[in-house]
Amino acid sequence: MTRSIIASVGVLVAMAATSIAAHHSPVMFDRSVAKTLVGTVVEFAWTNPHASIQLDVPNEKGGVDRWGVELGSPQSMARTGWRSSILKAGDKVTVVVNPLKSGEFGGIFVSMTLADGRKLGGRATD
Amino acid sequence: MPTRTTPLLAVLACLAIGAATPVAAQGQQPPVPPPPLSALAPANLSKPRPKAPFDLTGTWQHDGQANTWRFVPETFKLTPEAQVHYERGVQALKDGGVYRDDIGQCWPAGLPLIMTRVWPIAMIQLPTAIYMVSHFMNSTRIIYLDGRAHTDPDIVVRTFNGESIGRWEGDTLVVDTKYFPGHHHWLDQGGASVPASEDLHIIERVRMVADGRLDIEYVMTDPKSWEGEWKMTKTFRRRDDTDITEVQCLPDLNDHLPATRSKAIVK
């Protein structure tokens, strides 16, 4: 006879605070932290289901850290003003992300300021 | 004049006759029935049928308020086998990671989760079937309405969206879905890590409750993963402002995304 176990409602409620707005689980991003990255675009991928930016950010040791920034779907981003030509390799940008909890160089997009001062938001997670 | 090759030719002739003989004629297997008409065959589409109570044709999206996309209820009893996965998921969450995020690694979401992703679903209703294509990875789901029965379990190829057979009951479309693969298939993502076994069975009761609003009641059983029935209703709304597009989950996609290449993924 199999033993059955009653799940903790409290644990499940805590889990329910997450969203399912990406093709992967979003729980590894720390939504309570807004980290500002000032760096140089290495690649801007205008792809489904998510666009993404690879960004070289100078670190305290005199080198650079390669950050991955996850954005929303191009379809939804286009509705907020994004275009595939808006970024190219070599552009200097300031990007705010919710970083990975693990401390790795990655985050989910919150907002961006281009070198010419234009600001872009847009939902990062659909 | 006989030659030395004559016996060989005779043997080959016998083999050829044997190969041409249907297996059924040898008395070992019953005759295989002819395949049914396909859902798109004109002869099937044109069969007389009662008019459907509603037409789903259009683009729909789950009314994703709060966490209503989830399919795991607030309380449940898992089998010991499923409980192991659930507890590993809880631990991963506490550690800032995620357990077995197979969807993130490009495995199909499968039913039921495919219905409540944030992407819309294009639906085309015919008299014989409803074709659904999710914007999310272009996942295809077909609900047959032409009176066919579920496929012989010894023949069916199990899939993440399962095999769906629908029938009309008054103003409600009742859809019976089974034949899931039993691996890399979950009832949640990044939360309650409850696996869907090959015995997952889903009954959906679809009702067009208002113009532009669809309610689908889900009753789900999976005796290998949980006890009893899980029952809930999801609301969907028309999205007349968007079309689905081609979306693929590709290896280089995940190479670009911090969440899918993170070491915090527990496999």
C-alpha cells in the first residue's frame, strides 16, 4: 500500500507567488533587487520566444564580466517601442535587471537607457 | 533440360509467394481494419451532424490573473514516488534554484500547462476536429469530434498533449484526454514539482459563457502521482489583437538566456 502525504499549504502558497511568464521557470531571479549594469553590447538577439542581450560590464578587477539579459518576446516588445535595430554590438547602454539569485552574471530585464538618452521599458517576461 | 539452378529458382518462387501472402491469411493475426476517414477528409467533414453549440475559431489566451495558470491545487495527497520530486522542488526553491525545469530546457509543456502559458492559442474549429496551435513553441493539440474512439493503447504514440476526443453535451464540449508519455511532463513549473505519469487522465468541460469568454473546467486524475481528483476552472478570453507566430525552442536560445544556462537548475 502506498503511503500518501499531505502537502504543506504554506509551502505551496509561497510558491504561488511566482509567475509563469517565461518559457522557463522565473523563480531564480531576485525580483526584490534592481541591479544597474553599465556596459557594452556584445550581441542583441531578436528571437522568439525571448530576445536577449549579451553585455560586457567592467568589473573591479579591471576586466569585464559577460552578462546575459533576458527580455520578453519580440512581439510584445515591439508594442512598447522596441525594434530589432535598436541595439547593435558596440553600443554603450545602461540596463537595469533583476539578477539571478545564484550570483551568476545574468538577469531579467527591467529597463534600459541608450547612449542618446532614450529610455526603454517593456515587459521582460512575456 | 533441367539445370543445376532449377531448385534454387523454385525456392525463390516459394519465398516470393510467401512474402506476398497477407499475415492474416496465415491465420496468425486478425485482419487489420481499414483506417478511418481523416478529420480533414471531405467525406468526413460533409457527414450530417447537429450544429455545434459554439465555434471556438479564433485566438484565445488564458486570463492570467495572479497565479490562476497553475494546475496544482492548494491541498493534495501525493504518492510516495511523486512526493520525492515535490520535496526536491521545495528544496531547490529554498536554495534559490529550480528543480527539473524541463520546459525551460525545451521539453514540451504538455497538457494541461500548455493551455495557460502567457502566449495565446490559435483555435480552428471544424465539424470533425478542433485544431489548436499555441504561440508557445507552436505546440499542436487536436481534439477529434468525429465520433472516433481513443486509439488502441497498443498502437497509440504517447504525446505531451495526449490524445483528445471530444463530444457535445448540450451547450458543453466534453473532452477526454489520455495517453501521455510519463516523463519530462509536469503539473507545474518552478513551484510544486508534481510529475505527470503515463496514467494522467484529463476531462475538460468547455463552455462559451459569454461572447469572448471561455470557461474550461479541468478534472484530472493520476493515480501514480496523486490521490483523488484535482478539479479547477480556467477562464480564457479572445485575443483579436494578435496572431501567433513561429516560435521554436532552440539550443542557441537557451545559450543566450541566464535562467536556462544557470547552475541553479537542478536536473
